[in-house]
Amino acid sequence: MGVDFRPYLIKVLSAVRRNWFAVIPESAKFGRRGKVIIQFAISREGDVPKLVIAVPSGADALDRAAVAGISASNPFPPLPAKYRGDQVRLQLSFFYNMSRN
């Protein structure tokens, strides 16, 4: 739609990262490995109406921390004014003690 989402996504990722780092479980700090993929939408107003764990890590604590990173960031800033869609859908991967390959 011809909208540069880069500045908006930098704000979103910064908020999620800050909130996720605040709740990373002790097990991850001691080397627990895992990867969680979360899919979610951000509405025009910045709310998160739906969030889904697309790929769980197999460890509830790691999954909860990834969800909390997004939930604690809600609401996000409103979508860019030039964007005409009702929402934007995102997928974020959370890596615990793993490379991003």
C-alpha cells in the first residue's frame, strides 16, 4: 500500500523486546533452549485483538514470557495514518539460547 512501516515496526519491536527481557524466565537464564513463534494483529488504534502461539517451545514458561512480551506492550501506537488497512498482522520469533537460523 506504499507505506513505509519501518519506523512503526522499530517502535513495536523495541517495546516487545524491552517487555520480553523483563520477564525471561530463570530457566532461560540458566541455559534452557527454545523457540516460540507468535502471530498477532495490531488494530488501527494500536490494540492487539488476537494473539496466537503458532509454534510453542515445549516449555510453558518460555511460551508465557513470549506472550507477555507482546501483551505488556499492548496497546501499541496507532497504525501509520497513511496506511488504509484496518490492521496489520505480524509474526515474531522468540529465541532462547539459540541461533536464529
